[in-house]
Amino acid sequence: LMPLDMLRAGEWAEVGEVSGEPGWVARLAEMGLREGCRLQVLRPGATCLLQVDQCRLCLRDEHGSQILVRPVPA
């Protein structure tokens, strides 16, 4: 597993673990970002943009390292 913030634009990954404050983890799960989901990095950086299912999520950099992913083919 590697931190989400290590992925580049266009890369796909599967979420392996989401850690942090329980309320934040629960909120991400409500938006579809949970263990086992697939995502695509649309824009990496301090405010990364992700495609999760039919949703786009924007996360600040300090949260990207709390989401561990495994790269997968598109």
C-alpha cells in the first residue's frame, strides 16, 4: 500500500485503508471513499481531485497521506 498523494494524474487505484479522525473517515465513507473502492486521480497536488464512482471529490493534501491505496490498471 502507498499514500494516495503519491499517485499521478490519470492513475487508478483501489483504497486499502482510510485512517484518521473517526468523523472524517465516516464522512469520506458516506461520499463513497472507503476500503475496496476504485478511484482515479484527476488532479494531484495540494488540493487533489478524485473520481470515485460517479462523483468527484476534492481533498486537501493533509488528508491524502491518510488514505492508503494500491495502484490498479485502468
